[in-house]
Amino acid sequence: MAVHCGRAKHVVFNIKAGCHLPYSDPSYFRGSSVRKLIPAYFHTSKSQRQEAREVASQKTDGEFRVLDILKKKSKYPERKAVPRAEVMPPRYTRMSIDQDWGSVWPVARTFHPASVPLPVRMGYPLKKQAPLGKFVNTELMKIPNFLHLTPPVVKRQCEAIKRFCTAWPKGLETEEDIEKHFPLEVITSDYVHSSPTIRDERARVVTFKVKLESLKLDKHAKDKLLRLVGERYDASTDTLTLVAERCPLRQQNYDYATYLLTVIFHESQKLEEWEKEKGESDMEEWRWEGSKAEETVTRLLKQAKTCSSPPEYLQSLPDVTPEHISASQPVKDYATSLGSLLNQGESLESLEQYKKSVMKLLGVPKLSQS
């Protein structure tokens, strides 16, 4: 509703009829009043009627009311109907069977049921029914998945980085070849954390592994080295393990481990004066060479050579010397069985082998079973 206030006359606009009503003509309002006219001819809102009353209450004789083009915003704005977006169907329903899966799942991510065209089920059902499906399944979101590491994707990634790699050296096709040409194995570890710092104290540890046969030590050097390293040597694998973790940096521990291995190797080659006093009881294991058993067998076989009926293998010996006696097969078998019995402990097999070697050494015939 619009009301124009002037000096000469008042004009009221009939919005419904679209014509002017002369407010100064009293015959037009015969039998009615303005109060009754407004509801009949003007369809206005409550806010518009309130504005009209405020304008009528103002006395602006001789002045025009200011036209307010930019209406003030209401305290309670009208709510606009927000059109809802159309919900698209799951992605797996629109996937083709020959699509590139590497483009769908390129990297590691949380399981998304709409992108996986597989009827995956996981979880413990409350009743006797099938496990829960893939939609709204928190169990599938908890565990890591390897959907980004399918064989075609791995092959494509390998082909991409192949041009940055060098050819594998010839002559290193087997583990034996690698151990032969590279006897020293250096082991270090790197750790990754999702934390503000990337430091980890375990990353400074350096481990050296080397087999003693690759060091080419003699008997004295090997015995001395084993005494120096103690429990760091594994006899079952013939491997010496040195672990360096004293220094704060990895490079420092690497240099320290290299120094230890070098010092141990050269120290084992030295022969001190007091080491010459080492006896059979000081050995870490029993040995045939230089033992009392070797002296006893040599003396016993010399006496048997002078007998009227010595063993057959003694008759074929050109001379009864320690070298010739140790080279004979019965003596070798006896030394092996005796060493196994003393070093590895008594067992039924070791005792039986020792009995056979003694009978063969002395030339005792087998007893006939009657």
C-alpha cells in the first residue's frame, strides 16, 4: 500500500482495482469509513499496515516523505526452500568390468563401500545370520587394506621406476655368490612416526654380521677370536655378530663397529709369550692334534707293529711314524668318534660309533652271533 500526503488533497490507491480514490470527495465514502475501506480494498501484510500507521502519525506539513527504496531487513528473515541435491547411485553400479582399477584406488586410503565392486562382508553378527555388509561397517574401516597394491598396479609402478634402476650384477645370482663376494652384512633400521618429530633412538643401532670362514683364520687366531668375542659368535651358523649402539649417531656407530671388527681381527693374529703355555685343558673343545690320546695311540700302534700278528692296516704302512699313523683310515675314524663323544656328549649313536672305531683300530674281529 502506498499513501501520498500532500497539501491540497489526499489520494488513496486502490491496488485491487488499479484506480485513484479522491480522498477529498465525501460522496465516495458515503455509508462507510476509511477504517472499513482499507481491509476491503487493500490486501496488505501486518508489517505494511504497521508502516502505514507510522507514516500517518508523522506530521509533515509542506514536506514530502522520503522514499525508502532499500527496505530494512526483517529481524526474522524468510526461510528459503533449499533444493536438495539429487543423490547419485553408488559408484560401483556404474563401473565397467574392464576399467582401470589403479585410477579408482590409486593410493592407500580407508575402505569406501561405494567404490569397491565386491560383496565384502566382515563383523560378528548378533543373530544367526550372515556377517554385516560393506555399507555402514566400521570393522572394514578399522583395518588397513591393500586395494591399491593389486598385481597390475604393482607391475605398472615397477615399469615406471625401472628406468631409474641399474641391472643386477652378473655372478650374484645365488645367496652363496653374494656371501662369497660380500661377506660383511651391515644392518640398519629406519622408523617412521606420525608425530611432530622424526627422531628415533633405535635408528642409530648398527649391526655387523660376518662368517668366520670368510676371515681365513688359522687355528690359533680362530681360538683367540672366539675367546675375545664371547657370546657374539653363533656356532650353528658360523656367524659373528657385532652390535654398536653406544654413540648418538648412526655414522658414529658404524665407524665404531668397523673399528671393533678390525681390532679383533688383528689382535687374534698376534701370538703372545704367555699363549705358548696353553694346554689341552685350556682349549674350548677337544682336538686330536697334539692331544694325549694321539700320543697314546701312536705308542700303542708301535708296540702292535712288533707283534707276531699286527692289524692288517699296520702291515701296509711303510714306517710307524706319527705322520703315517695319523694318515691311516682307522686312526681317522677313531679320532672323529672320540671328538664327537667328548665335544657333543654321550649318546647311543656316539657310543656305538666309538666302539666300532676302537675294534677297527685294534684289529679285534667281530663276535659271531650264535
